[in-house]
Amino acid sequence: IYDKEHQKYIDDIAARRKTMVSTGDRSAKIRTYNYPQGRISDHRIGLTLYRLESVLNGDLDELIDALITADTAEKLKSDSAEV
């Protein structure tokens, strides 16, 4: 009985870890930095900026604002689905 329960516990941990780790597949990427075009694309929120150099120099305000907006929208969507 112990071995069976222990194996179930180990399998559960393995399943949780697998969902946390990316597959490494290119389609799972978060962001693309295209130097020749001076473009940065965030694939999670569908944002593309043609200011790569300024973003790399620390001007992240537009990117951060877009991420906050997308996160807020997702939370509101999730909250309304629960009601």
C-alpha cells in the first residue's frame, strides 16, 4: 500500500513539474528581438514595437504598460467568469 501511494505521489510531482517547464519548442517563445528590423515582439500579448534599441537601453515603459494592461484584462476576464 505504501509503495502504491508513494508512486502516486511521485507521479503527481512529476506531472506538476512538467506543466511548469517549457518544452523548448520555438512556438513557446515569449519574446522576439529582431535586430535587423529594430523590432521587439511580445508573443503573449501580441505587441510589436519598432524601438528595439531604446528598449535595450532601458526605455521599458511602453512594454511594461502593455503587459500590465494585458494582465489586468486577464484578471478581469477570470473574475467575471467566476461570478
